[in-house]
Amino acid sequence: MRTTRVFELASDLAAAGGTEARIQRLPGGGYRIEATLPTGPDEHDHRAVLAVLARADRYGHRYAARTHTVWAEFDPPQEPP
């Protein structure tokens, strides 16, 4: 089930980043997970966070006001033809 993957990724991202992960339902039916990292990640943390993010359909990073925020998105489930 898609929501299980969302909650697992959010939990793993929180553990890898040492912070809280936020889950948001997207208008089209998908999910977005964001986490604001408390400091710039060191090399080990960076790899752990990337390994978690790679399980999503899309992921990225935003740096603003000396704050690192990572995000991951899951597309809505596709209906069979």
C-alpha cells in the first residue's frame, strides 16, 4: 500500500536526519515528505539521508536562510487500464 511506504520513508528520514519529518497530501493524490535538517549534514548523515530519499518517486533539497530542507514525493497510485 502506498501510504505504508510514505510513513516508512518519513520515519526513516526522521531517523537519518535527526529531525522530524512532515507529511503532506498533495492535491493530485500523492504525498510530499519534508524534513528540515538541524545542521549541514556530515558525510555519513548525507549518505543515509540520500539512501532514504532515493526510495521516493522524486526528491530534492532546498537551502534558504542557512537551513537545509530535504523533500521526497510519491505519485498517486495509477489505475489499471
